[in-house]
Amino acid sequence: MLGRWFWVSMLVGGSVVAGQVICGAQAPAVQPSPQPTTPTKPLPDRFPPSPLELTVPDPLLPGGLKRPLSEAERQQLDQALDALNVQATEKLQLNDPIAAFEIWNRELRLRRALGFLEEVTALGRVGDQAWKQNLSEEVRVITNRLKAIQAEAQKPVQARSASSSGVQDVNRTALRSALGTAYQQVRSPGLAVTVYNSMLADARAANDVTQETSLLTTIGQLHLSWFDYPKAIATYTELLNLAKARTDQQSVFVNLIQLAYVHEQAKQPAQAATYQQQLLDLYQQNEQAQYIPALKIKLADNYAASGRLDLAEQQYREAFQLAQPLLQVAYATDALQKLGKLYRANDRLDSALQVYDYLAQAEQQAYNAYSAMDALDQVGQIHLAQKAYPEALAAFRQGLEVSKQLNYRTDYFNEQVQKVAQQVPR
């Protein structure tokens, strides 16, 4: 009885020979019959041309890209391309992104005739729209074109490709600045930073401190916007050192604030406090008392987060004391609330009770009912934790009266009153 037939391939002497196996035994190899040879056809191009390449003549540019344009022709083409941009924008507003980007790609193909600077500006504008529309392939194509322009523009004029031979030579600094902006628009921060770092090296070589500061500021903002905190910290530290070297006090203030903020975002409260203390010293030296209460609260927050509770307590107290004569009521209240929270978190209930008692009375006198209600709640909770039930009941009843005035949290205070009343000895 015959077994089932199947085909196997065996590797013999570097070639594959097909054979049959019958009932587990291999039959003699069947030699394939010779096939007539046919001419080898070239494989189709796996990668179609970029939609930004001008591969066919366009009515707006009959001479193509190789013929230089006169000034009148440049103006005429520029106006026509602006009109295409308007048409594409209208299509996008009508929720037809496919038609919009077909028009924009045509515009970008033709923008090459006007020069690198004009093309890069348009690439960034369209790339920004593509990113917002989540068109990743369009963003990729535009980014690749930007990189090609960057590489081409770095060559000497005589070494540029034929496709750019008719392009005017533009100001190198202006083009690099446009490239940096365009890379940001297509959300490629690494490429943007590379461009700005190149410009930064030139600024330093020319001893242009103003340009160096401007570029470092842009780089710092770029790192910060993409949450690269270590690089942002390094950049703002450079800016701070430059400002100190120039004795530019305003820039020193700005960069101390930025460094404190970046360290806070990086969850480094101890380092943030270091810069806030420097900032506090400057405010005190310049007698700018109006900025001090808010800064002391931030400084205290970072001391508390880094475990330096004694310093946090001191800063909260000083913030409250300074805010009162300055009539900064919100900061005074904030400082007391955070001081009370600090005491409660560290089981210093008597100290917390003093703070919230004072705060409840002060806020009631100031007709700040919401804050007074919250403070009375804290007073009640602390008394409850100390098993001082009559005092807790009194606080919750006061809180209930305030909540009724506000028509807010009434159920909560009713529940607390009923619960604590059961604990009060009769």
C-alpha cells in the first residue's frame, strides 16, 4: 500500500534538488526539464520618486529648475505659489487633507526655483501642518528634503548638484536659522539642536556674545520643551555663567529662575532650592520685597520635598510674616496651610492645631468662607486624632454652619457631626 506523497527539498552540493519520498524511502531525484531562457527584466523601483521632486514639466515653471529666473519671473512665481498655499489651506479647512497636501507638494516642488531659503521656510510651514494631521510619511519626506538642503548648502557653490545650480547663494546664517526653525516645525529637535550648535560655534569663534546668548536661549528652550532636563540644565548653567561674567543682573535673575524650574521638573528639589536661595539673596540685596513671600513658599516646598523640614518650617513662617504687611493675603494663607500640612505630616499635631485655629479665625474675619471651612475641617480632624471629641464636635459644627452658607460639603460635615457626637460622653 502506498503511503502519502509529499515534496521535500534537500541541499546537495550547494544546490537544491527536489525528490519524492514513498513510504519513507527517497525516490531517485527527478531532474528538472530545461526551461527556455528569457531576458531578465529589471526589477521595478521599490521606492517611488519623492512627491517633492519635479519629475515632469509644470505650467508654472516651463523651463524647469535648471534655468535661472529673472527677477520678474521670480516675483510672478512667488505670487503663484502663495496662491497655491491659500488653496491648500482652504482644502484642509474643508477636511480634505489629501487634496491639500497634493497642492502643497506641488508648491514645494516649485519653491526650489526660488532658492534654499524660500524653500526651507515653506517646507517648515507645510511640515508643521503634516505633523498636526499625523501624516508621518509626509513629515518624513519633508525632513529628508531639509537634510538634503542642509548638506547641499554646506558645499562650495561650484560643488553643488545640477538640481541646485540655478539657486541663488543665500546668507549662510539666515539659511541655518531657517533650517533650525523648520526642524522644530517637523518635530525633529535633535536636528534643530545640531544646526544651532553649528551656529553657536561660529558665534563663539567671532566672540559674538549677543548671538551666543540668543542661541543658547533657543537651545535651552528646545531641550526644555522636549523634556531633556539634563541638557536644559547644562545650557541654562552656561547662560547663567555668561550673565554673571557680563554682570547682567537681569539675565542672572532669569536664568536662576529657569534653573530652579528645570530642577523642579527633573524632580531634583535640593538643587532647585540652591538656585532659589541665590535668587532670594538677590531680591533681598535689591530690596525687592514684593517677590520674596512667593519665592520663600517655593523654597520651603523644595526643602520639604528634600527632607530638610527645619528649613521648610522656617521659610513657611517667614513667608507668612512677610506677606501680611505687604497685604499679600493669598500668599499668607498659602504659607500657613502648607505649614499646617507639614506639621500634620510629621505628627506635630499641637503645632498644626495652632496654625489651623489661627487660620480658621483669620479667614472667618476676612469673610473667606471656603478657606475657613477647610481650616475648621482640619481642626476637627486633629482633635479627632487626639481623641478630644468635644473639641472635634465643636469644630465640625462650626464647619457645618459655614458649609450651609456656601451650600457646599454640607453632607460631609453632617456626617462628621453625627459620627463624633456618638463619641462624646453624656
